[in-house]
Amino acid sequence: MATSAPQLSRRQVFKSGLMLLVSAGLPFLADSETVFAEEYATDDFIVPPLPYAYDALEPAIDAKTMQLHHDKHFAAYTAKLNTALKSLGEKISPTGDALRSLLAQLSKVKDPGLRAAIRNNGGGYLNHKMFFESMTPKSKGEPSGAILEKITEQYGTFEDFKNAFTTAATTLFGSGFVWLVKEKSGKLAIRQYKNQDHPCMDNDGSVALLGCDVWEHAYYLKYMNKRPDYVSAWWTVVNWGEVNRRFEAA
Ligand code: MN
């Protein structure tokens, strides 16, 4: 637990700084998510501190996997995204909205190498930022409130929804993410994404609500080839409060 204490307090310090900025009425780009780089007064995208200890999600996800996943993989996507954006010749502010907007119009990036770098690392940034925020050691294991109502309206029961999502996560061939999205029509959908693609790249007005990372780096140390066991354990750490917040903000 000791590993998280400084991170948590650092995050809280930045959060209070954010509240001061907001209450001072300074220009502030509101984002539906938390802790983008504007809080850090930097032009670069930053890796937000993990909002819980590395070992907080055990036994579902082990501390070593969390540490490597957050501090190495997520950090690498972030660093490579910042490098790619410097070659773009266009200022992209380090906010979720600006990044989603760029990723929704990737075809406008003419250089194929740069386009691929922004796609892979920009998608990697959003996927991981949202992935880590949508887990918590305090998970209730099932949703409540508005998202539960919508899930039961569309899928019958939470178990039926969970089965459909799990099937998508276990049948995705190779590396990728499975996302629950809210479509422009208001309907929910479960979608499979290859590599680091992210729902905003569909550019169809759908909003990402809950994503499960099924890259082997997300589970191989503990689960080895048993992806279904990892997905089953992941359900026990889903932060449904965060998913509800995304749903209601969408
Ligand atoms: Mn990952």
C-alpha cells in the first residue's frame, strides 16, 4: 500500500489546484475526464498517476502487471504520442477533447508514418488513461443507477450483458480492446478494436464508456494464456461509478 500514498496525495494536490483554477474563473478547458495535462501546466500529454496502489487490484490483477502496464506501457505510448505530435506541425492541446478530435480525422494526416504513430500512440494514450480510471479496489462488481437501467433495457440482465462483453473480449483475435460505447442514438453497443484503436476513431458520435484491455501485457504474467480467466477477474474491479459518470456525461 505504501507505493500509492505519495501518488494519491500528489493527485489530490493537483486536484485542489484544479479547483482553485476553476473557482478563480480562469480559462479552463473542461473535460469529461480527470487529470489531463492542463492541470500540470505543460504542453505535453502526461501520464496521470495511478489512482490506487499497484497491488490494490490483487488478486484480480497483480502488482507487477499493474506497475509495468502503467509505468512502462502507458508511459511509452504517452512519450511516443508527444514525439509524434511535435512532428505534426499543428498545435494539439494536451486534452482529451483535442486528442479525440484529431483521432477522429486521422485521414487528414498525410504522412503515413506519422499517421500510424498518432493512431497507435494517441489511441494507446486514451485507451490506457480510461482503462486505469475504470478500475478500482472498491468495485461493487455490478453497476447501479442510469447505466444499469440502460443495460437491462437493452440486454435483459446485467449477466446477459456481461456474457456478451466477455465473449467479445475472449474472441478478439490478437491484441486490442473491447469497448462498451454509447452510440449517437443513445443505444449501447459492444465493439472490438484492434491494436490501440479507440472508439473516437469511428468518428460516428459514439462515446467510450468501459474498455477491457486484452493485450497480453495486461494479463500474461499472472494468467499466461488464460485470457478468459483474466476477463472474469477484471469484472470484479470495474469502477461502475466512473462508467456511470461517463454515461451521464455522454
Ligand atoms: Mn495495455
